[in-house]
Amino acid sequence: MLKRIAVLTSGGDAPGMNAAIRAVVRTGTVRGAEVFGVRQGYSGLLLGDFLPLTPRDVGGIIERGGTMLGSARCLEFKTDAGRRKALTGLASAGIEGLIVIGGNGSQTGTHSLCELGFPANGVASTIDNDLLGTDITIGVDTALNVILEAMDRLRTSAQSHRRCSIVEVMGRDCGFLALTAGIAGGAEVIVTPEFDLTPEQVRERIAQSYARGKQHGVIVVAEGAKNNAQRLYEALSAPHASLPLEPRLTILGHVQRGGDPTAADRLLATRLAADATDLLLSGTHGYLVGLKNGQLARTPIAEVAGRTKPLPDELIRLAEVMQT
Ligand code: F6P
């Protein structure tokens, strides 16, 4: 069994990362290993910035958003020289295995460490929910709840003024947050990178909904859509657009990644991170741990790295009906 392991959080922070760190530390310690935290993601690996962590050090963090270890996107780690430097740092600290809590880019890093022969497992964590090997990632539920609260508030204001609220949500190149927030928040129009709409198509949908008697509108737009929220707003507020409802623009930004994790994210993070740690300690590595059909799912990291998950067909069909 491995005796000395480390954990890092990498890429965009996600609510629930602290719960995952806590689960790694407690699982590792209970199984008899020493656990170290790495500060600021892969950057900390390059600097050998390790912090010994005991179960007491991770008390009182399960309810907090962000990550107590800090996170970063590290360009140097993408180079061969950077990765070798990281391996040297790990070896000199006597660390035998690593848990990487993060999304797509971060798990590509896990894969490259594994390819270099270093034992590592990944924990699926990103608000974007674009990772293969899992139905849901840590942070999505909290981010969705933040978006829904904003949409509900924007809707009441839009109703009062007979306006149309254009809301931009995160997700990089993936429309999952926009699609699910659109369904759960009752959006009149949903625009995603996968199903881009032109300003004219959006105008048409709002005009139709107006003709059906709706005197307000909420348009949820994924940041990665070709016609992003800013472009749509500019096109739809031009006088010749003759939109029946006056548009207003809200870009939610990093508020979606902040705040305390929901119960679902705390539980998900704890389950995934504990399993990834158990696997690593027992000598099984090179896996991303996620959740499929409600059950823990271990997918070879080589199958996940550099690829993205498509939107679920069932949700696409549902959204089409619900936007009417
Ligand atoms: O990957 C998570 C994410 O929040 C994306 O949705 C977004 O495109 C990106 O990170 C923003 O990155 P940053 O925090 O560096 O601005």
C-alpha cells in the first residue's frame, strides 16, 4: 500500500472541492497513509509546495466554497520539462501517488503523469460538466442553483417592465449549464454552442412567444455560443431588430463558481474523492472517478483526457418542448 500521497485542486474552482480535499485527507489517514496538500494546483507541484494535512486540518471546510489549497492553470506543466520538474519535486518529497481534483485540462495533466509512470487518479470536478466518464461533476449543482436564483430574479423584473432578459452563463465550449438552467428556470429561449441560434432566430422565437401571450422573456445563453450574449444583445437592441420586448443583458460570470456547495455537491465530492483515494492507496491508478447512473464509476484516464462529453439527447429533446 502507498504510504505518502498528495492531493491538488486545479483549473477553475468548483463548489465542493473542499469537501473532496477533506475526503482525500480523511480516507488516506484512516487507511494509514500520510497526506499532503499541494498549493495552487500544478504550479505547486513544480515548486514542491507541499503542506502536510491531518484530519483536523480539514475540519470546517466541507461547507465552504472555493478550495483551501488554491487553484491555478499552469502553462509550464503542459511542457515536457515542466512535467519532469514536477516528478522531481514529488520524488524529493517522497510522495508516491497523487489525487487530482479538477476538470478537463486538469485530468489531461493526470493522464500525462500516469504516462510518465507516476501513480495518479482524477476526481471529476468542474462546473462545466463536460468530462467524459461521469454523468455529473462536482460544482454543477451549486452553479445551477446560483444561475436559477438569478434567473428567477431577472424574470420578475422582466415581467414588471415587459422586457426580455438575456443571461449569459459559463460552461466554456459546453452548453450543459445553459441547457439545464434553461429547462429548470423556464427560459423562453436557450442558446448553446451545440445548438447555436442566430439573432434573427432568437428574435423570431421571442416574437412567437409574445404572440402566444408572454409579455416577458428570459433567454439563457452559454458563453461558448457563437452568438454569445453580448452579440445577441447588440443585435436585438438595434432599432431595426423590432423585438417586441426591450432587451437587457446580464453576464453572471464568476458568481456561478462562488458560494457554499449544496448538499448534492458535498456528497458527490466526498464519495468521488474517497473512492479515488482508496483506489490509489491499493495500487490502482490511472482512473477518473465519477458517477454513472447514481453509482461510482471508474474510467481509464486515457479514455477521458482531451475529450469532451456530448449533451444528453433526452435533455435536448426536453428543452425543445419546454421552450414553447
Ligand atoms: O472551467 C470552468 C470555467 O468557469 C468555465 O466555465 C469558464 O469558461 C472558465 O472556467 C473561466 O475561467 P477563469 O476563471 O480563468 O476566468
